[in-house]
Amino acid sequence: MAFYTSNFLAKRRTWWMKNIHKVQAKVGSNYVDGTIQRKVIEGNNIVIHAVFSSANVGAPATITGIRIIDVDGEVAAEQSDNVSVASGQGAIFKITLHIIEGAV
């Protein structure tokens, strides 16, 4: 039996989604801002599509990490990655954040 109600968790997902401010990619030792094209709730998930143009990645390059920044400037989530970007190319990331109740 779940402790939280479905309505409460749905409200929390909406609150979390509204507080996601930007997505950044790590290129070398620097983070560059992407453009959030889509940010929606799908079932128990927040799904974000973030685009990084060749202009802000500086292609050719390797993206070694992705992070999500909230409205207060805090890192909300981050993950290592290894995506090579060729000259003249950008990158698009689909990020799925699972917001569910789990057993402890």
C-alpha cells in the first residue's frame, strides 16, 4: 500500500517540473546552457528535451555530462555521459526523471 496519495504525487511532479530552470552540458571543464524545447509530465515522469547547438557546444567536442539546474541555481540532478559532437552538429537530449514513491 502506498503512503502518498496519487493526487499529492501529481502535485509534486508539477511543482518539480515548474522549478526546472535549465539544462547544461559539460564540455571540457565548462558547462554550457542548452535550450529546453519540451518539458512535460508523462505518467509518473517529467520528460525534458534539451537542445545544444554547435555554437554553444563548440563542435567538434565531447559532452561528458548533463545536469539540471533549478530556479534557485541549485544542481537538481546530474549524470556523466560521453557524446561526441562533430563539427557543425549539435545534440539533443531526452531526459526522463522518474518521480515515484518507492519502498525504503
